[in-house]
Amino acid sequence: MNKDIFEVSRDEYKSFVKTIKNESRQVEEVMLDKWHKAIRIISKKTGKCLTSRVIHLVEDEKKHEPEKYYIFEMPDDDERLPPIPHIKIELKTKEEVQAFFDGLKKLHENNND
């Protein structure tokens, strides 16, 4: 299987996992080899692997590989919750950060009036 087509970002993985009902999933850890461990989320209903996270176990920083995240299957409708929308704000400059906090302060002041 070509895992590249199933690879997702960490944020996508986290959002996906939050939609799977706790009572509908089973988590298992599997040693893939002596350097990699997979943490898989399995559907209790179907037995299919829904998603997996692969951890590189070598602690040497020079040989360190980032974690990889995969989504393989969607859970059945009765196994999932609706996705929770998230807003991601990226502030790149000091001016943007200052404007953001000024706006929050103004909003807070208006709500207290």
C-alpha cells in the first residue's frame, strides 16, 4: 500500500481523531521495526484501521525523523461526532500581534460596558 496518499498533517490528524467516538474506537500500539512504533485507532464495529500515527524511536537528534500521520478509513456514521470547526490565526509581525491584542482588549472593554 502506498501510504503517501493517506498521509495528512498533524492538525488534520488531530481533528479527525476528535470526530471518532471514544466508545467506538480501540487504540493499539504496534512495533513496526526496532526504530518505529505505530499507534493505530481501530473501529470496534468494523475492525478496520481508521488512522495511524508512526513514531520514530531513535533519540539521536541527527537521526530523528518527524512523526507521520495517516487517515485510512472514515468511521461509520454512528461511530463519529460532527467535526468541530477551528480557526487558525497566524500573526507574522509584531504589528499584527499588537493589533490582535488591541482588538481583544477593545472587545473585552465593550463587553464589560
